Amino acid sequence: MALIFDYDAFGTTFTNAYLRITNVNYRYEKMSNNNSQPAQTNLDMQYSIWVGEAQEDSNAEALKREGWNTQFDGAVSVSLLSTAYDLLKAGQGFIPDNAVNTSAATGSDTTAPAEDTPAEDAPAE
């Protein structure tokens, strides 16, 4: 997964910049033994932004590498990674609402196989 959007940095707009979360940790913290304080659920993540997907694929230097953490209600939508992207997109002002959430491997959503892709156990034609 990745986010693709126009990213402004160094006085330049990088069209179709490529943001990928490189690490995410889910942390549940019980605040006290006597239940006087509620528990907190946090996501700690690191992300990088490249000029584009090809630069990330070729291990080029990222435009930006940063860590970010946020408290949230602990609900995980589809997957922890998907939830992390949703929270990052909502919580970071430099990521526009129209950023495309895509798969890092193919440049498209891979939650379902393509219609013209045969099943792995399908006989060869």
C-alpha cells in the first residue's frame, strides 16, 4: 500500500509523490492499576515520501522520512496497515483528501484478484 499525491517540498511540487508507511506499531497502554485513568491505544509509525514509485522501487533517497504517532479508539478497519494509512491521511495536513491509496506492489488495489487473473490452481490453457 501507498499514498500517491502532489507533494510540495523544497519550493517544488512533486506530482504523484509516493508515500509508504515503512513501520507501524500498535500500542495499548493501561494507564493505572486502579482504573482511575482510561487505557490508551496508540499507533506509532514511520513513513517515507519519494519523488515517485519508481524511485522507491530503485531504493533512491527519500524526499522525507518521518515518524508520527496518534491515539485512536483501537478499532482496526480492514487491517492494521490500512487503518494506519487512514489515520495518517486524516491526521497530516500535507496529505490532501484526494490522495490515492494504492498497493505498493502493483500500483493498484490488490484486495481482490483481477477478473482476468486465473486462480492459482486453474489448469493451464
